[in-house]
Amino acid sequence: MKYYSTNGKAPIADLHKAVVKGLAEDRGLYMPERINQLPKAFFDDIDKMSFQEIAYTVANAFFGEDVDPDALKDIVYDTLSFDCPVVNIKDNIYTLELFHGPTLAFKDVGARFMARLLQYFIRQEGKGQQVNVLVATSGDTGSAVANGFLGVDGIHVYVLYPKGKVSPIQECQFTTLGKNITAIEVDGVFDDCQALVKNAFMDAELNQHMKLTSANSINVARFLPQAFYYFNAYARMKEIVNRKSSNRQSLVMCVPSGNFGNICAALFGHAMGLPVKRFIAANNANDIFFKYLQTGKYEPKPSKQTLANAMDVGDPSNFARIYDLYGKSHERITSLISGATYSDDQIRETMRQCYQDTKYILDPHGACGYQALVEGLQEGEYGVFCETAHPAKFKEKVDEILGIDVEIPDRLAAFMRGTKQSVPMTKDFADFKQYLLTQ
């Protein structure tokens, strides 16, 4: 499979280069030259398959031309050592729980897959040169990537995060690890962290000094595997929908969206044949995509700090992929995707109302997805929203809003006992570059 840049000015790449480089030379994002359709027989039998079997079929359609079949199967099965179950909340609203992995967030799937695929390519090269992974995080990406790559030979990870703008529990998940993980505390916002990463990839001197790649959702090996759990959600919902409805395509997927890698993976799944009727992108107050849907104009803005901090993105990178996927057609995009946007007060009220009605504890990000379905589901539709992180990762906020004491899972408590290790950094690229040149 060949990969082209969304900016259209970089050389065509193979998967190896797309994964190791992360970002194309023209600052565009890599896109596969085609999206392989999955056969009808797969969807006929999908409800009888395990999560791992489903994921391997999807992975093979994406990566099978470029990765040895046995190696790919090992990568998929090792990545998915946990389940992503579908749980009924009320009426026709279900949640896809994506917090059962090692760091209790949806990004565990993409981060673990990418770590294993990158190691596969490094071993193929056989040169012994260290690969340095740069990742900007507004919360869960940092912990998922750091833990996905922890102890992986030949790879060093630098996690850039905005000072004071991630939850204490999220912070301890990537600042306490040591080994091949370095946390960099940037005096700025997420967009500043992302800009530092992108500028590093474009700097010739830095790239001559060290081999760089990204583990943000700009990397095809990070965002594409997230399609796995949408196919799994369809499989788990298939029997329910078919039993209750004569409309076989009545499933609505609602995705809390920040940098848009997650919903982008869902849309790639749809392009492969996943029978989803429509999608909803649920935003917090950072409503750039929502406004694009209304106006046809994409106007990035500085990010606003909100209760749902992992979605505090003012210029979502993966919009470029969605725009490219649908031929830059606003009409095609809006025919399949609608939007929703919620203030902090609305998020709080949604969390309270859901807990009061159902006793289900939403995290602030999942609350956006849940509320969008409450407001947007039409008669005869079944909605699944992503609960993207365990509510304990936002314990202080959840406890205060709901007046409860959220139990902290053991594996999360273990992170909290560690000692913080981080490197303070300004948002000036010259300072970041100088730091990397000394490594």
C-alpha cells in the first residue's frame, strides 16, 4: 500500500516510511492510496467473531500488504489484551467502553499497536539506530503512548504536555515512568505542544541529529487501529439491532472529538463497509468543526481550557484527513456527520442527570457523546457513544460534580505512588530544539 500527503506536495511513501516519519515532508498527513472494502461474508458472521479476530481482519485490510501475516496477527493480539465492551445505558443509548486498557483510555489501542508495529520496522532495518518518538498530549495520549512504548528496545519517547492543564492523575501516568520515557512540561497550551512537535519534524538539523517520528494521531499507525473497536461495537450491537428493528442500518456512532483521530478512524471503517447510518462529532467549547459543519468554513482558533480537557484542541490535525477522505466536499461530509457542542455547565448537568437517571458515571468527555445522543437520536435509531476514559482519571472533577467518591482502580493507583520526573520547557521552538540537540 502506498501513502500520499494530504497537502499533495510530498513524495509517495510506503507504510514503513509513513510510520517511521509520521508527518510527510510537506507537513501533510499520510493517507492510504485506497481503502479496501471488507466482504459481505465478514459482516454476515461478525457477531460470531472475537474482538481479536475482527481486529485482525480489519488490520489485514489496512496493513496486510506490508506486514508479514504472522507478525501482524501477533501485533494485533498482543495489542488487544483487553476488551472494549458495549453497555446499555438507557433506552436505545449504549456506550462503547474504551477504558479497559492499561492506562484506562481509548488511546491504549492505537498506542500499543503503533509501538509494536514501529518495533517491527526497526528490527527489519537492523541498523540499531534509536528512534525518538515525539508526542504532544492534552491528557490521555501521553499516558497511553508512554505506557505503550515503555521498555520497548530501540525507542525513546518524549511526551510534551501543557503545564497545569492535564489532570493530576493523567500527569502521573507519564511523568513517573522513567526508563525510555521523558516528560516535557511546556509553559503553554496543547496547541503549543503540537506546534513544537510539528516544527521538530520539519527542522533539517534536528532530523540529521536524531531519527524522529510522532505517536500522535497524525501517525497512520496510531489512528487507523482505532477502527478496530468500531467494528467490534457493530458486532456486539448487531444482534440487538436486528432483534428490535427491521432497519438494518439504524446504528448511529457518536464520538467525543478533540484532535479528530478517533472519529477519523470510524469514518475509515465506514468507508470499508461498516454499516453505520451516520456519525456525530461531539465537541466541548472548542467548536471549530461544529462551525465548519454549519458554515462550510474551517477557521482554527486558539484552544479554550475546559472541563473535558483532552478535547481542548483549536486546530484539529485530522480534519485534513476527513476533508481529503470526502473529496473536500462540505456536502458529502455533512450528509454523514453532524456535530454538537457543549459548555462546561452543560457537561456538568449531563453528568448529574445521567447519574441520577441511570447510576452510570460519565467522564466529562463521554458526557458530550451521551448528551449528543440524548438530543440527536431519531425514532428507530440506536446510538453508541464512546466513553473514552475511566471517570477515575478525572476524579477531582467527577467527585465534585456528582458528590460521590469515585473508586480508583488498582492500576491507576499504582501510577499515583510514583515520583514525578519532568523537564520544564518554554513554548519557544529554539529552546526545544536546543534541548533535543543535547540528547
